[in-house]
Amino acid sequence: MSQAATVRVRLGKGEEIRFVSHLGFMRAFERTVRRARIPVAYSGGYHPHPKISFATALGVGMTSEAEYLDMELNTADLGDLSTQQVFERLRSAVPPGMPVIAVCAAEGKPALASRIEWASYCVSVHASIRPELEDAVLEFLSSDSAIAEVNTKSGRRRAEIRPMVRELCWSSSGALECTLACGGRAHLRPQDLMGHLDAMRGRTGAPVEGHEFTGRSCIHRTGLYFTDREGGDLVSPMSVECKDWVMAGS
């Protein structure tokens, strides 16, 4: 590993810990780092904290296979520690429900969180309502505008969400797959999209989280992405400015 000692880690969040908050998830990983004896760097000041930067928070109740973080290592204690060894140490120390999927050496700037623009999700849909929902999806995709009720930190408000939906399609297994704006510039929760589709097919008044296809346990994050500035394509955080990849199963 080069002495530009930053590693990028891809984690999962499984059923065992899907109701753990983002703060709890972060703290669990910090404890994992200590158990794994990874020489993480710490900030200065009266209350030093490990230099671990997560890409973006995941809503409570959702599962994921795409939780990314950057971790700065202490070069004075790094020695000849390789990405393979970091991967193996983390994997042996993580709690159930937090699989280590990949580790690589990262050289990118600025911070990971400021570069994420899109997230992809897979939403389970009950077979009994899929025909009506298919009609709503077709109507949504053919529209140039979609005003929806969304949740924000200051409460519910109406917002234009059509530009925040990059992809919306059905998988071969019958799940609804979507790629939505994610990050500081624009952000759309999958629950809000599903609530809007639900309203389009004539069901209103029930809380979004109570619907059989929008229940939080049915939403799984499958990816986080940067936007390629030249071609506009989506790229994984581990596909640019990274090297020495180690992946589970490789």
C-alpha cells in the first residue's frame, strides 16, 4: 500500500442490524477498527476522533450492499500493512450484519460524501398490486414533471421529483429498481418516490411506511455513484482513483 494511506471500504448492512441508526452503524464500525487493530489516524484537539468519513446515511430499516467510507491511516504505525491485510482484519472483526465487501487504496479528493450524487435501490413489490403499480410507473416515466409530497428535516413539503429519478424499471424477479438523486445537491428518498407512485394508483391517506411494497424492510440499497463529468455516466466510488482492490470472493 502506498503511504498516501487512505483506504476506501465498502460495507453491507444486513437484516440483523437494519434498525440500527446511521450513528450506531458508524460507532459499530469504529469499534470494529479497534478490534481489528487497524492503525487509524485521529484528529487533534481535546476530543480526538478517528478519521473515518462515511459517504451518506442510510435510512433506518433499509438494508444495503453499498455503504462506502474513507479511512485515513496513521503512516507512523502503518508499516507494511497491505489492503489485503486491512480487508482480512476488518472481516474477522465486524459484527453480524456488517459484511466487508471490498477494500482498496484511495487517492481521491475532495471528501467522498461531497461527491456522491446518485443511489440505486431495489424495492420489493407485492404481486397483488404490481399491475396497478406498473401503470403508475409508465405514467411517471412519460411525464416531464412530478410534484410529490416529500419528507424533509423541516417536515413534509411538495417538491418536483421528476429530475431526481434517473432510472426506474422492473427487474426479472419482479422488484422495482430505481436510481435516485442522493447527496447535498438533491436528495430523494425511495419511500417518497414509492409514496408518490402509490398516490398515482389511487391509494392515498395511509402512511408510506405502512404500505406492503414500501415498508422499510423491503428497500435495499444496491449502489452509490459519482457522475462522470465528461460523459455523464455513473461510476462507482471504487472505480476511480483507487488501486490495490481486494473483494470478497476474489
